[in-house]
Amino acid sequence: MNIPAELRYTSDHEWVRLEGDIATIGITDFAQHELGDIVFVDINTVGKELASNEIFGTVEAVKTVSDLFLPMAGTILEVNAGLESAPESVNTDAYGAGWMVKVKVSNPDEFNSLLDAEKYGALIG
């Protein structure tokens, strides 16, 4: 299972890459594997300010729909437009082309309270 060391993770299987006060967020390799083939990503929260752990969208796989939880409070700046025509990017490149949103975070220090790669690896076994 791919768990990049430079990212932080949630117990709900989202990942965060923080650059200054901009967080790029997606779902982990583990999550996409558990969901199966991703067929649709629904995120309509651009411009909205959300608290951490609020739902910012959903991801739909062949057999299920799963909520997406925001790991860090902030304002949704951008949705990955490429997912509209190629939602399977989440399956093939979860930490690259399959990113979901960019967020201007309210408190960058929240990043340090998320799981590091070692703790996330222990969580998923």
C-alpha cells in the first residue's frame, strides 16, 4: 500500500499535502482500493468555508457512495476539474492526478494534529 511520508492522513482515509496555507486533499490509496472502481466524484462546495470533519463532497464507486470529510477547516478554493471526465484517476493516481480539492486553511497548525504516514499505516494494518 502506498503511503507517502510527506503527507498527513485522517482516520476517514483522506490525505493532505500542505503548502503554506493551501492544502491539497484527496482520498488515500487504501480508500480507493476499498471502494473499488470510482465512477463519479461530486463536490459542489467551492467558495464555501467548512469546519474540519465537515462533508465536502462524495465519491461514488460501482457498489457504494462515500462521504468526503474535510481534514482541516478552511475555504474550498478549487475542485480538480479533471475528475469530471476521468474519475478513475482517483484509482490510478490517488496522490497525484486523483487529488480532489484545494483549500485555503484557517489554521495551518491543524496539519500537525493529523496522522503521519507511520500512524496511518498502523491504522490500516
